[in-house]
Amino acid sequence: MASVDTAALVDWIHRFRDAVTAKRDWLTELDSAIGDADHGANMARGMDAVVAKLEAGTPATVDELLKGVGMTLVSSVGGASGPLYGTLFLRMGMAAGPVTELDATALAASLRAGLDGIVARGKAEAGDKTMFDAMAPAVDALDAAVARGADLAAATVAAAQAAAVGRDATLPLVARKGRASYLGERSAGHLDPGSASTTLLFETLAQATAESS
Amino acid sequence: MKKLINNPADVLAESLRGVALAHPELSVDFETQVITRATPKDAGKVAVVSGGGSGHEPLHGGYVGVGMLDAAVAGEVFTSPTPDRVQAATKAVDRGAGVLHIVKNYTGDVLNFEMAAELAEMEGIEVGTVIVDDDVAVQDSLYTAGRRGVGLTVLLEKLVGAAAEEGQDLASVVELAKRINAQGRSMGMALTSCTVPAAGKPTFDLPEDQMEIGIGIHGEPGRHREPLAPASEIARQLVEPILADLDAAGPAIVMLNGMGGSPLIELYLMYGEVVPLLEKAGVQIARNLVGDYITSLDMAGCSLTVLKADDELLRLWDAPVNTPGLRWGA
């Protein structure tokens, strides 16, 4: 496929909702090991709200769609994940603009803007053991694949794989941000829940682009 | 999990219904989960708003009332409230003199209140913020999200609430809040984990013969786990890190707080152990609180807060307060 339209983005959102719902207990378990045991519940609640809003009517343009997703997450998730995931989608929407579809380059630019937004809000850096550790390599891989001339489906698969590698690389890290940072050395040996849900975000993106190509 | 609940998903909504029924002097907006005073304070006075995850009762809803908070925003259990709700609270209680946000230093709370302040300011409401970070259990805070906001939040809400009530402007109230934060420290410990209703099982395993030193108000550890010790030894482990971080000689306000699952007989026993240690270090306990003031659901354990005081702080402390969780002189 050459581009994702709003229907493909909605498909992605549904798939992400289904994934965080299916993995709800796993995400919460990861969070109870090093955080406050609510990541799965919060993400599932937030994505349910997003899907309910989309079922009431899908916006015509990509920016309205993504900004709507972002605002709904900000106002329904809470915790640190709400502002961070919310900011991701808000910034993605702002970068995309009032278009009806995104080609690979535009999707990569939109995700890059989202990542920058998360960095500005959460001030995380590589190796802090946060969602950034999955998200940054995923966006880098997407950019690299697009630069190589890969099509959208191949580029999003590369991004999903990089996210998973980044997620797994959080296992030995000592957390420096968020609730897990208070565990110090004891946070090592556990996956970061934010990087786990971020990986689901990219895996479902790859599924959505594969499906519609 | 054995709890007095119906459905884990409804715990907060149904608890707020009880708050409204128990306290006609408060007003509960069930849509935004914001608790405000039924009778707003006078126009022209700074409003004080706090909030955070639920499960720490009486914090924060129990401190809404004359002499303390104007509004409390209740997030889901252990989950900070969302920015739109904090903004709704801010808008509801602004009396034209600006609003102070009291925020505990937890990433979620900081991010959501930051976004809420941006939203409120876009609507022309002046917002001042104090981030409370009194927890000495967090070492090497350069490498973490920083010290957590714990017990000092209670004392700060009381003192700053009194200053706002007597008509101090936003800049003075913010300055006072920061001064209080700078001279107060806390340290906590747990005997058991708590159980978050939505999770259904204890957040962490803590064997019968172990205790966790340096927990935050969700049970997150700060220092180490070790064999269970007598109260006298636990008292030493709470007092020493505080005094190592704060020269507390002189008058002070002291709180020995229960985490929700320890009976008052044990909290008084702990207070009896803590006082001589503090006095030996030259701390003159001018005022005190002993009881459950900032809890962690059903966690057993306690925390100690020491705030260096002066005549100004003691005057504000003694000012009338009339809330479900703290009441005197009113």
C-alpha cells in the first residue's frame, strides 16, 4: 500500500484497543512488578473510550481523527500514560494536518512529531526504562525503512520489530523515571510496562497497514 | 481479596456517593469526580486545589472545607486525575484571585496538573503550583523522578489553606508553600502490601517476617527490605534519615501517620518511640498529629513527617479548620 487513510487509522486504533484489552492483565502484572499496578487497566479504559468516541462518528481528516484520539486519552487514562499517549496522538495529528491519508513519509513524520511531544512532556531519555525505549527505535526504524524506499507495510513491520527489541532491552535496565525509579537496582530484571504497550501500538500499526495493502 | 465493595470498577464512584451523603457541607460533582465546598469562599481570595489518585483517604477529599482546600480532584485508585478534571476543579473554585495547585511529586500527578494549568491559563485563570517532594526515602534523587510527595502534603494543605483563607495573594501563598516544602521531610515503612481493588491481589509480596523501609504512599519501596524489627528499632529507622537530611532542632510540627492498615494503638506506640528520639536531637514538638491522614488503602505501616516551624507557621496551623479529616477552632 502507498498510504493509510482514515479508515486504516481507525482500524489501527481498534486493533490497539483489542491488543491492550487482551494483554491487560499482562501489562498490569508488569506494572505491579515495578510500578503501581494500573497500566493495563488504564490503557484498556482509555482505548475503550477512544473506540466509543469513534463509533459515534469518524472525523473526515487525519488531524481531527488523531487529535480526537489524543484528547480522549488525555481525559480518560490518567496516570503518566494519559498525558504521554495523549500527547503522542495530539502531536501526530498536528503534524499530519487536514489531509485524508498519510503516505509512508508523512506517517513517519507524524510519528516523529509524536515522539518529540512525548520527550517534551516526559523528559525521558534513552535507557531511562520508559516507553521512549521502545518508541524511539521504532520511529528511527520507520524513518530508515522509508529512506530505503520500503513500502508502508514493510516499514511498519520494521518499526514493530525495533519496538520489540527496545522493549526487551528494558529488561536489565535500572529505571530513572516514573514510579519504577524508586526501586533503584530492584527495577532491573523486569520489562517496562510502557515500552510493552508501545510495542503493541507499533505491532497493531503493522497489522493495520498489512491488512489494507 | 476481601473488601467492602460491590464491583472493583465502581469503587471510586460509589465511595464518592457516600462522601456526598455523609458530608452535606461538601459538594460532589460525580461527572468530574471533583469535591468542592458547598459554600464557596469569599470572592477575591486565592483558591487551593489538590488531588491525585484515590486510596489515600482522607487525602484529599477529606481536607476540603474552610481553612484548607477549596477543591479536591479524585483520580482512580492510585492513578492521577486527568487534566480536564483538574481544570474543571480549578474553574469551579477560582474566586478571581488565582488558584494554587498542590501537586505531589509523582510523574502522573505532575504531568496531568501541568497540562491542567496550561488549559486553565488559556482561559485566563492564574495558576500557581507547588510540587511537594518531602520523602527522604528516595536516595540518589538525581537518578530518579525525584523525591516523592508524601506526608508533608497534609501539613502543607492545612497551612497554605489558612493563608489563603486570611486573604494572602497568590504570590505569597506560592512562596509560603515552597518554604513549607523546603523545611519538611518524611519517611515511611510498610509491614504489608496494599491491595488495589482493580488488581485484586497484593501489589507486592512482603513475607510475614520482613518489612519494607522507605515506602511511598502506594507501597513503592525506597530503601531496603529487612527482617521485621521491634517498634523502637523501626522508630530509629524513620527518625535518623529525616534528621540526617534536615536540621530540625527547634520548634516543629510532627505527624505520625498510619498507612491505613495499622490500628491506632500501634500508631500511638510508635509515636511514643519517636518523640524521645526527636527530642534528643533538639526537636521541640510544638504541634502534632497521630492517626490515618494520608493512607495507602489497606497497607499496614506508618510514616513520620517533621516540619520545622516558626511563629508564622504555628499561627497558621492554629487557625480554624473545618473539614471531614481535620477540624479545630471552628
